[in-house]
Amino acid sequence: MNIKADDKKKILFILLAGILIRVLYVIFMPVVNFAQYDIGTVDPGNGVLTGHLGYIFYLVVNRQIPQFDPTTVYQFNHPPVHYIISALWVSFIKLFTNDTRLLIESVQFVTLVYSVITLCAFERVLDELKVSFDGKALALTIFALQPTIVMTAGSVNNDGIGLMFQMLATWAVLRWYRTRSYKDIVFLAFSISIGMLSKLSAGLIAFPVAVLFLYVFIKEWQGKRKFPVSRFIQYAVFGAICVPIGLFWVLRCYIRFGMSFTYIAFLPDTSWQYVGMYSEFERLFFPNVVELIKNLSHGSIGMGWNIWIQMFRTSALGECDLALFPMAVKLICLLTVMLNFIVAVWAFVCFVRYLAVRVKAGENGEASGSDAGLKLFWFIAWFIMMYSYFSFANKYPHECSMNFRYVQYAIVSPLVALGAIAGKNGKGKMLLRAVTALYGVFSIFVLACWVIFA
């Protein structure tokens, strides 16, 4: 659908608002805060370097990737691209200051860039699918101001770069699906492979991509009634780029140190976050509504052992403790959690409808992403992310394992469906715009509360 010039300005305004809130978050939120995960310790003078920050400063000091078993130092098992980029940036800043605190704070500039690129790539995804203006504005606003996604702009771990490459890969595969060009498939190959060299789980996007590749291959074989040699060669080029780059780190660590491909630094059962004493039903199925209402009446959510509670709590609040906040702030936070839940249910209903009922293209080609191939892509993308998240939470029964940051890409498919379905309903434009504004206001409020009270 061709979006009018005035509407393009409004989309640009949403993008700029999303970028601004990220910039303000990074400026006012120090690195050391409750929204960080596994940052570790940086004390180069005493040779103490652990966690994500320690990994970065190890590269700054030693100017090489670890030549020892990476499982022996906390979080050094991760692929190195994010840490190399951050180390290069810190080394540049060291030309102007040797203040360790300022050097640590400077790392947030790198993750801010990741987050801005991710937001712009999501806008390109919606544009590629020709989503109508109202649908695009709604989906883009939710993605631009979703609290956890904003939080990645200041998180010095590799969550942000992983999400960035997943989004770039999504944009690339949509372009390739339309053009079938070598330029787009090569860009896709590098997006996936370098994503895996940044955060191994970023490679999950390869599953829906592979399914779409197979769909195209079968359709072309059926259409031409002969083996599609040109497409096979294109896939071979893709594999020649993607496989060796993407698997370099895990193969290196496996061959040299015996580190398993899926190694993670997990917490012991003695940790206060351990929830394995609860049954799988209590953990993986829906929470006790009566207990939830009772907790809410006391300004708390509780039930940290339940994956659904943790998913929606951390989607709005990270892992912060509501007890840190005054009652008025608790109310804002709880309302934001509830609003996240309502929007998620609405988006999921649209996603089911999007998959079940063909969305007919309008006169200007709107909702062009509704054909069978792309429906299959969006479903597999959502399913593999959710399956990975639930499997991880079940295998490692700790509260931190259920954090929304591990499944944040899974919102992309429902948001695309929300934009495509809800955006086509002309009668609901005022409701769409009201929800868009309400979500934006509450998200900004809760982000401000993090900065003020954390």
C-alpha cells in the first residue's frame, strides 16, 4: 500500500520517538543497574575480568580472543563479535580518557546503535510487507516503545546485537523472497552467520529461512517441471557463506577445548532463583488467577516460578523488584504489565486469524505478505522462538531463565499480523490510534520510573 506523504512523516515521527527514548535511556541510566544482566567485574589492575564487561575489557587489554577454555571464566563462552566491536570502541575512547567508569559507560553507545538499527530494520520489514498506515503505526509504536526492547539499547551484553541480526535477516529474506536476487541472499547469509558469531541463539532465525527456501524450491520445481538448477546454485552460495562463518566459534571451542555447542553458564540448584522444586504444571501452565489477584491487591505480582507470569512481568519490568518503588509507581508498572498482556493477546488473535484466513490484497497491494510462503515463514519463526524459550526455561529451572529477553524476537510475527489485520479495519481506526497512544504513554512512564527509582 502506498502511504501518503503526511503519513510517512508520522511514521518518521514514531521512528524518531523510538530513537529518542533509547538515547535518553542510555544517557540517564547508568551501566550498573537492575536492568543489566551478568555484567561481571572489571578490575584490570588486579587482573579481575569476568562477565560481559570483563570479556570486553579482556579484549581491550590483551588484543586477542581468549586462548584458554572459555568455560573457565564467567560469560566468556559467548561468540566474540559484540565484544570485539565494543573493545574497539572502548580502545578509541581510551585515547581521550583512562577513567574506567567512563570507559564502561561508553559501551552503551555500541548497544544503542544496535537498538536503533533493529528499530529501523523492523520498519523496513513492515514496509516490505506493504502494511497499511494505521497498522504500521500501531505495530511500529509497540516495537519502538516495548520496554524490554528499549532496554537492550543500554544492555552491555549481546542480547541487542543478536536481535539486530535477526531483524536484518528477516528484512533480507523478505527482500529475497520478492527479488530472488544474489545481492539479497548474500546479505541474508552474512546477517545470519555474523549473528551467530555475536549470539549463538540468533541462528534460530535460520529455521524459518530454511523452510521458506524449501517452499520456494518446491514451488519452482513444480512450476518448471524440472530441477531448479539456478536456485540450487544460489542456495549453495548462501551455505558456503553462512555455514563456515556461523559455526566458526562453536567449532573452534569444541575442537580446542571440548566445549559443547550449546554450552551456557547456568546457575546451581542452590541459587535463590532455583524454581525446580515446583511441578512442571505450576511452572509451564497458566497461573492461579485467585493468587494473582491477591498479589496484585498488595502491589505485587509474585509467583516467580510460573513462566507466563515471568514472561509478562519481565517484558515490562525486566528483573527489577517492585518493592523498590512507591505505591504510585507500582501501579504504573502493574498497569504496563497488564497492557503488555492485553496487546499480546490481541496480537496473537490477529496472528491466528492471519494464518487461518487469507488476507486479500487491496487495490494498492496492501498486506502482500499474506501468501502461503510468508505465512509459513512467520509461523515457523514464532514457533521456533517459543519452543526454544520454553525448552530453555524447563531445562534450566531458574527465574532468570524465563526472562522475556530470551524470546523477544517472537513478538515480530504477531506484530506483523496485528499490523496487517487490525490495520485493514477502517471502522477501528480511532481504537487503533487510541491503543497506540496509550501503549506509548505507559511504556514511557515505566521507562522513566526505571531511571528515577532504580
